[in-house]
Amino acid sequence: MDRVYTVRHPTGFIQCGGCDLNSEIRTDIDECKLRRKYRIRVAIFVLSVGLALVVLSTGYDAIRTLSNLETVERERDQWQRPGDVIQELNLKEGNVVVDLGSGVGYFALKLAPSVGRSGKVLAVDIQKFPLRVLRIRAVLSVEDNIDTILGESDNPHLPLGSVDAVLIANTYHELTHAGAVLDQLFRSLKPGGRLVIVDRGPPGGKRETPHAATKHHEIAPDLVEGDIRRQGFEVVRREDHFTQQPGEDYNWWLIVSRKPLPVRDVR
């Protein structure tokens, strides 16, 4: 009479009569391992497909965003007069220039060729995201002389006495601590270094308080000139009707100033 064995193992009870008990157990365990491996492989495949779709979607959105950005900037080129703005900075090969409030790099990318590979563009902004976008655009444009700096509302974190020129374009009206920022810029500039500010003025040339200027994204040139003179800058020239954006009743003004040269001791 054959004996019947009942054995308990991880998959339940197995009864085996007149058979190789060890062989039956091994077969059952092997099948469990195969099923487990199959489930793991299916899960990995599904996860990989999901990640690939996310990457492709993100990449597509990024390409579309950059394409739209380039279209907007080409339109801005038609009225902003970027070439004339950059010319006022008096840049030379090897210079260090600051783009304060750089955003995604409209001016920073244009400044890079002006200072050459031996020069440097310091793009400063208080928001991380536009600086990340700028870094991507710099790589795509093969501009390796642009450094991004995350500044603060009262401190742009610039090196002292090593900057040749500073540009503040469409940003001055956003400054909540203009005096502190101008003080830092004055300290960072070399003697004779230029500060060029271009911004949108209020309609009709009316004068506004700094708070109103920030709220309305505009500021009167009189207010800005007073600020920079108090910080010790010399005004080289001022143009109240520098340019105008199509479809808007606002004039963009331009102020060119510089850090004074040291007074020679004549005896």
C-alpha cells in the first residue's frame, strides 16, 4: 500500500502518494518563482513606458516653449532697439557685463558675443526658474561665457570692483530696494564703468511714487535719475523718448550713467 504524505510549505498543503516528494515541492516552488519574475518584468515594462511618455511630453513642451519664446523675442527686436542699448554700454572684448533682472536672457544672450569668449556676462535674477531656462538657452546657443546669479531683492551678489558695465532693462520699476541695489552696483563697477537703464515710463510723462511704479510696471525717468545721482553716479545722457512698443501709449526712456573716475591729486 502506497503511503500518502501531507507536507506543508509556503504554497499550501501537498499530498503525495508513492511519489518523489522533494521533486514535487521543487517544481511547485520553481513555478512560483517564474510567476513572480514575470510580474516584476511586467511592472518594470509598464513603469518604463510611463516614464518614457513623461519624458517625451516634457521634451515636447520644452521645445514648444522655446520656440514661442524666440517668436516673442523676434517681435521685441523690432521696437526694443537692443543694438542701440548694447552700444551705450561701451563693451569691449574681455569685459565683464551685468544683466540685472535678466529673466530668460533676452539681453544676456545678445551681450555674450559683445564681450567675446574672454569676457563674461553675469545674468542676475531673483527667480530660479528663468535662470534655469537661460542656462538651457545658453547651452543651445553655444554661449559658454554666461554665468547666472541668484540675487536677492536688496543684493545682486556681484563681485566688488570687477564689473565694466551694468544693464538694467525693463526691471528698474520692479526694484523694491532700489537704493541698496544701486549701492551694490556702484561698488561692483570699476571707475568709469557704465550703468545703462532702459524702462517704460508712465503715460503722459507723469511722475509716480516707487510703489505705484512697481504696481503699474512703469516708472518716470526723473525718479530714476534722482536715485542714481544720489548714489554717486554721473549721468552721461538721457533720452525720454527712446522707443515705443506698438499698440501702447507708453514711451520707453533710456538713461546712461557711469561711476566717476578717481580725482587725481594735483600738487
